[in-house]
Amino acid sequence: MTTITVCMGSSCYSKGNSQNAEIIQRFIKNNNLTDTVVVKGSLCSEQCKLGPNIKINDKFFSNVLPETIEGLLERELGINK
Ligand code: FES
């Protein structure tokens, strides 16, 4: 099971994670990953300056933008396009 944790603190949320959360949900659905990937929200982890921040399992990703998140998901989840 892969866990994607999206920071829902106000800074990350307004910088892009509101959109990122939707893109992640759609990506999981479109790639039939609903049985293997779960998405969670987290509170601010005091790294707002780096945001928007997400984690995939224990790996931390900063400055994750809605324009580029799909490429990151493809890479990290091993989706070949
Ligand atoms: S809001 Fe995401 S680290 Fe602070």
C-alpha cells in the first residue's frame, strides 16, 4: 500500500494543494490505483516556505505544483506513459 499525504495547512492549501488533492484523486482513479494507493491529509508540518508539500510514503516532496504533479506521480508510482 502506498500512502500519499497532502499537507492541508492553510499555506500549502492555498499555494496549490487544494488543486493537487483533486489531481491526485483523479490520477488514482484513472490509473486504477484505488486498491493500492490511499490519500490522506495532514496538518501543517512547519515547512510552509517550501510548500506546497506532499509526502509519498516517507519521502518528502516540496514545491509540488499542480502543473507538474502528474509527472511526479507517474515517476513515484511507477506508471509508464
Ligand atoms: S501549511 Fe504545509 S507545511 Fe505549513
